[in-house]
Amino acid sequence: MSAVQLLWASLVLGAMSALLSDGACVEVDSDTEAVVHGGFKLGCISCKMRGEVEASATVDWWFMAKGEEDFTHIYSYADMVGTVTDERFVDRLDWNGSKKTVDLQDGSIYILNVTFNDTGTYRCYFDRMLNFEHYEYRTNTTKFITINVVAKATRGMASILSEVMMYVSIIGLQLWLLVEMVYCYRKISAAGEEALRESAAKTPLKLRP
């Protein structure tokens, strides 16, 4: 195997390892049924479309209880610090999103000791700043999640299909990236071998004395 092939083989294996360990960002809808007295994850994912661009983001959550007409700010997460802003959720909300980074893509939170009063609509808001070489660009995303609190879990078909589709999407993205890397490796390897053949053809053979 040539030096070019060895180099690209190591790069492909390294990229595959990073891909499989980090996973791919997939926007999956949150579950919508919580069980009273249990814990519940409010899922909110906003994937960054330009993975190579450095960015920072903040996440804010609002809540409108069933029967109410206005949203109330309940939680904010910025600079890796979460703050509960509504007394109804004090000591009951915890960050469950991206860890140890300001480049947030998962803005999920976790509700402890769910009560029937937690039934209602939650609003998740991503405020993201993309840092390009010569300028910054701000984007934002808003998602709504309507939660129903029940006395006993009754997992529906929609929840099961959502979970299955999440894993299918992750596997599909990984396979697509693997195919792309193998394709690039073969093209560069072929180009390297062609360059070596041309170089060898141009080099005159030395006659033995």
C-alpha cells in the first residue's frame, strides 16, 4: 500500500471513529405524554446547518398552562448556566441538553415530580449566533410542545414511531457519510497512483556499468 493510501486510510478511520462516537444531530419531536409524580424530558433540538462554522446559542423556555392565554418565561440557559425564572418550577427543572459547550444544538430540559398543573403548551426558543470569518449572523428557532399529564403511562404508536425514526435517521446519516468518505478516498488514491506512474514514466532508467 502506498504512502498516500496509508494516509487516507488513517484519515477515514479517524473520521469514522469521531462520527460514531459523537453521533449526528437529528431533530426529533418531543414526547407529549407525562406521568404524574414522575420525571419528564421536554425535548427541543435545533441542528446547526453549517457544522464547520463556530457558533454560540442560548435557549429559553416558556409555559402556558391549560386554560391560560399567555406564555410565562420559566427557564433560560446561557453560557452553560441554567436559571429557573418561575416559582412553580423551582427545584423541579434541570438542563438536559448539550453539555460543556456554548454551541448548543440540544436545548432539552427535564421536569422533576410532574404534576397535573404542568399540563399545557411549552415554547422552546433558540437564539444562535454564527461566527463567520468576517461577520456574524444571527438565527433563531421556536418550537411548541403540548404536554398532557396522565395518571398512568399509555405510550402511543406516534411515540414509538418517532423513536424508531430517530435511530433510522442517525444510522442513515452515518452510512451516507461513510460512503462519501470511501468515495473521496478512492478518488484521491487513484489520483496519487496515477501521479506516481507518470513520475516513474518520466524518470529515465539508469544503465548498470
